[in-house]
Amino acid sequence: MNGLKKASTVNREQALAKVMQWAAQSGFEATSLEDSKHDFVIEVSETEKLPDLQIIHQRADTPFVLVVGLVNIPETDRERLKDLKRERYNEFIWDIKLNILHGDVDFTVLGPEKDPDAWEVQKRLFLTETNINHFHEAYSKVKNALIGIIWSYKRALDNPMLRTECSEAEAQIMRGDAEVSLSEPDRTRKVMSAMTNTSIILMSTLMGGLTEVMMEAMGSMASEMAGAIGGEEEKEKVNNELEQKLPEVDEKMKEMMSEVRRDVYAQLEQKRGEIEPYISDAAFDLGPMIIDGYDFGLPKLTEELDDVSLVKYSQLLISEDPSFTEMFEKLTNWMNTLPKFPDSEKE
């Protein structure tokens, strides 16, 4: 009660002046909003990339202000997430609620409790007991809670198993309902090859060498190609240059790919005995399923590939072939969500 009596001495003008002072000292942009439901509302903006917050004084005699933030969830995103099994979606919503509470803020679910239209996060600040440090602490807690909500939805939506084009079999794996479907030893071979080939392609392209080799070769022909509009003679000259350079590019890429492939296979052989018992989890079946859904006129990534095939797959990735890029994104997401293998060095 003492706090309420002490706070009641702060009038509207003083409360508004305090809020504007905090915003100015923090380097935030503060804008007064028209709102007939409250005494005053100040919108606070930090940067364009961060959500805006509002400082709300509910009534003239209210001893505190609320630091408030809101995240609206697009209906299209909610519909995509409903592809999850209902129990899984409920768990997702509960995880968000618990994470918000751990941030020492209050929240309100707007719309259906089990399928929110929006999330409102609040932190209360008593005017007579608050300084700029308290304001920053409250502001940061609300902001971080909002970012946590946004990232939770984004992480769920980025999961390839939540996309509408996923098959029922793939969805079962994501939900944990699936049983191991591929027969041994064929299943082990396909899973191991999918993981190995995806790693080889990723490692080779991240090295930057393959892209650099291709760009150097293509760059030497750029000026000639510009002259192609000069007539048939120039076109023939450019085509001859291309034919001369491509074998050189292919050969250099094969050399790099061969080196990467040897390293990956050597590491695989060292760990094979430790890895094989852990791939009984049905989550590992998703990789071969993804690969089987695409055809590039090459041996599948579920097979043990030679340097030539791996180079051609890498060229598809470097050239940003839409279908291969889509498949490869799914495969890398799949590998990132697989159960972790034990660290033999710690055992």
C-alpha cells in the first residue's frame, strides 16, 4: 500500500515526461499514439529490424506503466504448422509459453488459446521506483521475449517436414510415428551414402575452390561472349573457347572432389562401427526419402558415387539449379536435426 500512495503523487504530465526522458536517454525514437482507451501510449522504436514496443499508462492515477510488445502470427504460417500432429503442435505452443515465463515477463494469448492469433508480452514499471536502468531491463526482457517467439515460429517453419509438399511418410518420421522401413543391409547403405555424399558436396562447395575454378574459367571468356552479338564468326569463336575450357574445369574439379571424397570416406571408415548402431532411429530414413523424390539423370545420392557424379552434383549446386537447391536444402536441414552421435573422445 505504501508503494501505491507514493506512486499516486506522480501525475500524468510527470509520467509522460519520465517515459519520454527514458526513450531519449536510450537513443530510441518515441512517438505519441492516439488511444482513447488509455491515458497515453508511446511507441518506442530502436531499429527497423527489431519489433516496436509501446509504453502504456492505463489511467491518469495508475502508479505504473506497461512496457508492451505484440507479435502477430500470419494465418498462413499457422496453417502450415497444423500439418504437425495435434499433440506436437500443442507441445510447440506450450514450449513458447514456458520460455516467455522464464524471461520474467507477463503475456496474454490473443485468439484461441491452443492456436494463438498473436502474443502480447508485458512488463510493469512503477513510476516512483524506476530509473533508466530499470527501464532498460524491462525493455530488454520484453524485446527478447518477442524475438524468442518470432524465432520459435521461424525455426518450426524452416523445418522441411512442415512444408505442405511433404509426404505422409515423411510427416510420420517428423512426428516420431514411423517405423524403420528399409531392409537391412540396404537401409544402412542408403542412409550412410546419403549422409556421406551430402557432406562431400557441402564440404567441397564450402571450400570455395570449385566455385573459384569455374569462375576463373568463365571469366576468361566473358569478354568474348560480349562480342557474340557481332555475328556468326564471333559466336563460333566463343563456342570453341567454351569447349576448350570445360575439360580443364572438369579436371580441376575432379581433383578437388577426389581429395574431399577420400577424406570423408576415411573418417567414415574410422567411425562406421560407432555410427551404425545409432542409425536405427527412423529419423534417418528421411534422407533417402527426400533423395528418391528427385531425378537429375545421375546415380542417386543414396549410392556410393564416383568423382565424376559428385562433380556434376556440385555443379548443379554452384549453378543454383532450382530443383537440386531445393533438395539439397532439405538434406542439410535433415542432417542438422538428426540425433547426435556420441563423442568417442569423451568416453
